[in-house]
Amino acid sequence: MAHVGTAMLEGATGSRMTHVPFKELPQLYTAVSTGEVDWAFGSAATVGPLHRAGKVKLLAYAGAKRLPGYENVPTVAEAGGPGGVEVGTWVAVFAPKNTPPGVIEKIQAGIGKGLAQPALRERLAGFGFQPWNATPADVASAQSSDTQRFAQVVQRARISLD
């Protein structure tokens, strides 16, 4: 998402930036913390520890509203950037396509019960995750929407898997 987020920001601002590829994201964020790279997109889970240690400054959050737990970090739009730069991700549980509906319902109910637990919600919030107890239809809709939205960015920026 670091590369896609940068491409999205480029498209929204009409600017050109130099892509500096890294093999692994931790290397990228270390490079930001040492000044080797000026900035990068990251998530609360990936850069939160560096932020808490005072090694990186969070400039803006690429979301529609401020992230709980990071209320002092403005959105991209609030920081003076373009609106609509949103690089959110989500996590879902998938099962084989022939899984019986009753099994899927049981798994979803168990996940919902877990996500309702305050201790788990607090732990997830520490990583910047907001619990999302979605139905299979909700996940399919999010997957379709994100595929279309990010495909346009990836195609425009000519991003490929190497």
C-alpha cells in the first residue's frame, strides 16, 4: 500500500515523485527514520512503534476522518493536501468456496463474539485497526470496490509485481 498510496497522492496532486523500491517495508520505514528517504506511506501497525519512539513524525492520515488513537494526526485534506486520498485496508477471514453456509455462519459468529471483547478491541486499536464484523456480502462488496478503485491507480502509475 505504500507504493499505491504514493501513486494515489501523485495523481491527486499532479506531481511526480521518485519511487524508491525496498525489499521489505520495515527497511523503508527505517530509511525514513534515518533520513535516507524523505517520507513514505505506512500504517499505524507498521510505523506506530517508530512514531512512539520519536523516530518518525506522522504528517497526515490517508483517511476520511482521523484515526482513533492518533487524533493529533490530521487527515491529508486537513493537512492542506487534496481530498479523497484514502488508502485504507481491511482484513477478512476467507474459507474455501464450497464451505457450507452453516459453517461460515458459525465462524462469523465466533469472530463477532471475539471482536465484541473490550480487550481485543483495545489491542486492535493499538495497531490502528477498527473491528469490522462483516458478512460475506460486505467483504465481497469491499473487495470489488477496492479492486476497482486501486486498479485505476495501479494502471495509471504502471505499478507491477516484480
